[in-house]
Amino acid sequence: MSNGDTSDPHTLWWCSCTDGTTLAQVLKRPQVGLRRPDRWDAATVGYASLAALFTPLSAPAAVAVLLPGVLVVVLRAMRPVGDLPRDARPYRAAAQWLVLAVVGALWWLVAFLWGNDPEHPTLSLLLDPVLETYPGRLLGYTIWLGAGRWLVTR
Amino acid sequence: MSPYAVIATGFALVVVAMLGVQLAAAAGQRRFHRLGEASHAALTTRFGSWAVLLLWLWTGFHFLAR
């Protein structure tokens, strides 16, 4: 097929100019980073929008966290963990993030021992102004539930 | 510099470091590894799996329900 010939409906003119890649081939490529939202994304945002109605330090908020929390733990226990990608370096990756987590935890401890009050806030005190608002809690629940889904689907 | 500013700056630096590692890994820098790679690796061991799940649960309770 010559450059710019669009008689084949599966051929993109801008792809065939370079390597003859067809639309079908492009669509079959694994997507990196972004993917099309599915019904579980909708369910996650739906649940988050309801759960965010409950203010922290209330029984409904505790239940709203407990329900998906138990579900994720049970599902994770029932499903085998998939294989790591072939190019994964698990020990290096775990060590790298463990160091970052320990540094964060130590700084948290510094703030806690320094005062754990508005003048010496821990991370949760710093985030309180955000999580006291509905949009902040909606974002928080969405991220937290998304992480839970990710943990179950590995 | 007030204690508040010192503490907030420290937390911000930790978050920036985490984002930096994540973005560098996503950009293909082989010296850095995504959080997902570390978490997936932890899930393959019994101890690591419970540690990650408990950390996730605690995060939810601490920030959203405490």
C-alpha cells in the first residue's frame, strides 16, 4: 500500500507512512498508564461518593471503611497472586520503597513526639482541613478504594 | 521557621521523593521502581501480603474514619 492510501479501512495514513501499522494493531497494543474506565471504576466512584457523605469519627464512616476493607482482605486471601512481570526486580523495588516508607514513618514519629498538635502536626492533622470537606473525602475514598482493587487484582 | 513549617516541609519532601521515584520509574529509569512493583512483590510472600493489606486497612481507618 502506498503512503496515504486509505482504501484499507484498517490502515491509518499516518501509521502506514512510517511502518505500515494498521489500526487493528494499534488498538491491540498494551496501554501504558491509561485504560478505559470500566464498571468497577464506576462502582468505586459511586461507593466513594456515598461513603464521603459520612464525616470522620462517626460510626457510619467506620462501617463505610470496614465493608470494603473486609471484602478486599477476603478476596485477596481467596485469589492466588499473579506472577511478577518478567523484568521485575522485587528485592530492589521493595527495598527502595521500604526506605521511603521508613523515612516517612520516622518523620511522622518526629511530629508525634514533638507535639502532635496544631503547631506540630502529624500528617493526619495536616490533611484534616482537606478531609473535612466532601470533595476531599471523595478523593480520599476513591484513591483508597482504587488501591484496594489494585491489591485484589494482582 | 516555625515548627509547623519545618514539619510540613519534611512531609512535603517525603511525598516529592516518592513521586519522583514513581515518575522516574514510569519514565523508564531502570534504577527506580514503581510502588506497584514493590507492592506486587510484597504480595507474593505471606508476611508481605498481610503487611500490605494491614497498611491499606489502617490507612483507610486512620484518614477516613478515625
